[in-house]
Amino acid sequence: MTLKPSDGANHQLEWIKSSYSTDDGPSCIEVAPAHDQILVRDSKNPTGPRLALAPATWAAFLPYASTR
């Protein structure tokens, strides 16, 4: 997997989308580091709701997600 910046609506945050996420493919998530949290959103709905996770929570989740 490689990461690339997305063309998200919020230009103050640098949203990162997986290379597995395509415009016509399955939905994916985007993440953006923001001060003391990691923001997560649906790549198909960039203006929709976001999750805000503590960096330690995100780091604990990554090994689980990488096996799915």
C-alpha cells in the first residue's frame, strides 16, 4: 500500500488516502494528523462525519486493520 494526498474539501488538513482507494472502486478511509489526534473520514464522503482518535489508539488499531 502506498499513500497519496487526497483532494479533500478541508485544505488546512493534509488528508492521506490509501492507493487501494479509487474513485470508482470500493469505499476507503482517509486519515489526517491534526495536533494531538488522528482524524478519520470516509473517502467517498469527505464533508461527512469524522472520527477523532488519540495517536495511541490509532497506533494500536493499525496492526489489527493490516491483517483484514
